[in-house]
Amino acid sequence: MKHTLSMLVENKFGVLARVAGLFSARGYNIDSLTVSETEDPTVSRMTVVVNAQDERILEQIKKQLHKLIDVITVHDFLKKEYIDRELVFVKIEADKKRQAALAKTVKKFSGVLVEKKAGVVIVEIAAGQQDVRRFLDEIKDLKIVELVKSGCIAIAK
Amino acid sequence: MAVMNGAQILVECLIREGAQVIFGYPGGVMLPVFDVLYDAKIKFILTRHEQGAAHAADGYARATGKVGVCMSTSGPGATNLVTGIATAFMDSIPIVAITGQVKTALIGNDAFQESDVTGITRPITKHNYLVKDVKELARTVREAFYIASTGRPGPVVIDFPVDVQTAKTEFTWPPSVSLRSYQPRYDGHPGMIKKAGKLIERSARPLVYVGGGVISSGAAPELLAFTEKIGAPLTTTFMGLGAFPSTHRMSLGMLGMHGTAYANHATMESDLILAIGARFDDRVTGRIDAFAPHAKIVHVDIDPTSISKNIRVDVPIVGDAKRVLPALGKAVKKAPDIKAWWEMIEKWKKEFPLRYKSDDHLRPQYVVEQIYEATKDRPTIIATEVGQNQMWACQWYKYKEPRTWLSSGGLGTMGYGFPAAIGAQMGCPDKVVFDIAGDGSIQMNIQELATAVNNKLPVKIAILNNGYLGMVRQWQELFYKKRYSGTPLKNPDFVKLAEAYGAKGMRITKKEEVPGAIQEALATDNVVVMDFVVEPEENVFPMVPAGEALNRMMNGMA
């Protein structure tokens, strides 16, 4: 199961390595990770999306994250209690005809065509993790030149 | 307040934290600190290897309950500390390790004797620091001592670049430490304590299972009162030895892989296990899915990550044993009626006592028993190495007080015992300190004979010399058809070796010589190396083979 962990941490060097170490030491891959300063410049927000192969191991990782001296709070977001967004850039090879069709899809996901050149467009989408997956599914027949995702951020409702 | 440089501030802070001794080894980037130490009011003990310094700080901490301090230079000095830091981490021992570091401007440039110490020690410390600004130093040292010694204790590393040692600032001592992200919980949840009390009242076969947490918490008196109140039998882990007098009628001794058969049977038949400051290590549980099948489990631990880690717990109580045990005692209105349970236990005790072959051979168990006989009426600390010597020291010495048993449990570090004994002797000059060793392990930090002799720390080393790396040989005998690969040892003459260092050396080859030799060693005001040439292929029994259920013991005497 996918978990979205939202943490408040001290805004200091080394904290990211401590957090990442708890995952890497177990051979756990992190799906996405974002870090940024909060309204309090001494505190950073870290959002980690991870696919738990074993819920007990994730439970243990969560406890150990909380145990780290530089971690202030750890919250594992459950369905519906949070809003999540991810910023996505996709560079797509598309001729005029395909661009028109693509524009419709992009509009459906409230995205923007931020760059248009002959044969290549750059699309920007900001959406929840599920919508991002849906969008990528809809354009899967197009040739993607490059895909850049920011990683997920989340906020409690 | 005075303007001081970083080296002066460090030493001033160590003194203010109550440190009386530093174990360590100098080097290039630590010169400013060592210059301050030259006439500082703090004792410096030069070990002969940084690993010895880390273990000595650890042994000092275990024996005294204070924070141990060790120090090394950068690069190889710091990496030599690593095994000692990891040892302290696994056993939750409070030490502060200070490592020199290259100039801040050179960090990351592969400078001479540079290593990424905070990176290397991150997973084996409770916390670590790289001090980049001298203004942060005093607060960092205060935090380091606070973090090392509170909650679940553990090692903290301070990496200290040489230019920060020489940088100057106004010295101010932070009046207190408060960390928003680190607030250990000391009082157990009242609802959970009430629930546990009810379970105890209704239990028919309760068992108290005690770990090292009781010792770090200083909760031995509370444990005794609690256990006597509820009337239940008690077993300790390896780390818990000394938390409860093993001579007490309610003690079943140690459980686990080399525990007593009656402690293991009691665990498997119990209907309520009260785990206090223990962590259900794999050497304790045996096959995890077969562990204590009838028992509900109450787990008291200050570290929430220890709870429900290996074993699903029915009543979790996060808190300090010293505060939780009295509350738990109060929650039990009426002690359970467990006469039938005690009858079962007495039967096991009669049927499966700890034993070894009693004949005229010089057997290692006998040596440990005789050390106990010779020291039982005086304050004594036993340190051990790792392997068979360690397990015999668990089984055949009777620990009655906390902080009298120093041994590397979690990490199982060979070479731990002797430097730890040196640290303990430094902290407890009036106690007898023994290192029970094997002929393999003692050679891992034998160089510390110089440290012990030069500083007049009269540690007694009892080498149970069987000419093998005995525990590995035992497994090869039992599980690898006696193919003794890499385990036979060709040893130096330990008597001559001792004498070369200025210690007293003794060789004991006959059973009848043992008591006299121990008396002679005790009467010697010097370091003594006793080379007990024991039965070469003696095994440690009982034994639960790895991966077997706890009651599937080999007793070796059938």
C-alpha cells in the first residue's frame, strides 16, 4: 500500500540523510520525496511517498523516523483526510493534429500547454497522485520525450 | 564571560558536564584540544588503540551509570572508534565520542586523514553533530550529554574540525537543554497500566522478563518490590543480568539461546509475560512464531520503537521502568494465586538444572564458579569477551547487583571485555574487576595491557584457553560435521606476554590449582593475566539451535 508520510523536521544539514537512511538501510525505495521550508524558517516539511511491501516494516520505520532527534512530527496520511498535489512537466512529440487532441486532454486535467514548438509541446499539470496517473495513462500513446515530476506534497484538510 | 577558543570551550564543557576522565588517542587535528588537556582538571587515559578508548568509555559508563567520554583524531582515529560506538549503540550505553576533523574548508576534499565521520556513524549513534561554528559548541556539548543520558541512552558523536578548535568566542554555558523534537515519555499511560494490573490479577502463569532497560533506568529496587508483591517468577535477558539478584528464590536466571532450561520452559508455558525494558531479541525468542504461544504480553519500554517490533504486544506501556513499576504494582490489588505454577517451575528446576561434567578435568565452567566463590563477598565487576567465555560467565557467575556485568550483548564484539574492564576499574577503583576472556577474544585488544599497567588499573584477566575460537568451533561440531575451519588457534605464551607488558602472568593447568591461583591474583596489586588451560572441546549447554523454538533445547548431557 502507498503511504504519504508528512513530517516536520529541523531545518538543518544532515536531516535528509538521517531520514533517507532509515529507508535505504532496509533496501526500501522511496517513490517520491519533497523538502521545503515552512512558515517557520527553522522547520522544514518533508513529504515522503513510499510503497510499503510490508505494513509492519513501515510501522517500524515510522516509529524510527519519530525517534530521530531532528524529526519533530510524523504523520501518515490516510485516505480523504488530506489533499495532495504533484507538479508534472511532460515534453511530448506531437504534430499539429495531435496537439489539438492533447489540448483537450490537458484542459480536462486543468493543465496548461506551457511551450509549443513545431512538433514538441511541454505540458504542465498540477494534480493529485491519482489524477497524475490517469493523465499519464490517457497520453500513453504519444511519444514522451521527457517527464519531470516534483514529487508529491500534501496538506491535511 | 571570558573569550576562549574551541578547544578550551570543549574541555570546560566536559568538566561542567561532570566528566572526570577521557579515554582516547591524540593526532594531528586534535592538537589544540590535547594542548588544553595538558593542564586541565580532567584525567586523560591514553589507550593503545582507539577501539580500546571507546570500549573503556563504555565500560566506565556501564559500571558507574555516568556518561563515558572518548576522543580520537580524524580519519583512522575516528574509524577505529566505530566498533566501540556501535557496541554502545546496540546495548543503549551513554557515551560521548569526540572526533577531530580536518579544517572545515577542506571537508569533502579527500584531505589527509579525512573521513566522513557523521556519515559513517549516523546509523550507529543516537545522534551526531558536526560543529561548524565555535558559537554552537557549548550548546552542542550540552545537548550531546543530555541526549546520550536521557530516554533510551546511547552514544553521541561530536565531530570537531581543527579550525573550530582554534576559533575564539565569548564562552556562555547554556543554562538548560530543551529540544522540541526530543521529549522522552517517562510516565506510563494510566489506562494501560490499569489494564496490565487486571491481567496480572487474573493470570495463572505469569512471568517477569527483564532486560537491560531496568539497569539503565536504575529501577532494580522497584523491580524487586514489584516482583515480590506479585509473587511471580522472574527471568532476565543477557543485558538484564544484575537487575535482579540471581540468588533470589524467584529468579530463574537467564533465558534464551543459552539460558536455563527452566527459564525457557517457563517462557513457553507462561500465560502472561511482563516484559520490562527488554526487546525480544532473536537470541531470546528463538523461533519467533513459536514464542510463548499461550502468553498475553505486557511490554514496558521507554523506546516506542522496541514495542511490537518482533512480537505483537497486547498491552504496550511506553515509559521509564523506574516510574512504571511502582504504578504497575499499585494497579495490582491482589496478587494472583499461582501455587500450581510454582510447582511446575520447581519441577523443571529439579529436572533440568544447569550442570557440567564434574570430574578431575579443568573445565571452564569450574573456573567461572571459582571466581564467583572467591569474589562473592566483595564488590566485584565482571566484564567478558564474546563467545563461550561470555556464555559461561552468564551461566556460572551469580550477579546480584546492577552494573556488575559488562558484556557486549547486541553487537557481540570480541575484544570488548578487557578495555571495558579498564574503564570500569577507572570508575570504580575500590572494586575487583575481572575480564573473563577466551584465548581468541583477548588478543583483539591485548595491546591495552600497556594502558592497564601504566595507569595502575589492576584488572584480573581470566583467559579460558581452549585453543579454539570456541563458540564457532562448537557450531562446527554440532552443525558442520566437526570441520574446524578457521577456528584452531596457535597462541602466544600469555604468561610471557603479560610479563613483557609489566603485568603478572600465571598459567593454571590443573583443577586443584584454580582456587589458589584466583586468591593469588586477588592478592596482587597489579594487572594479572591468568592463562587457564581448559578442556579444549567443552561446549556451552543448554543450547537452542538458531531458528528453533525456545523449548527445543540441546542439553548436551543426555
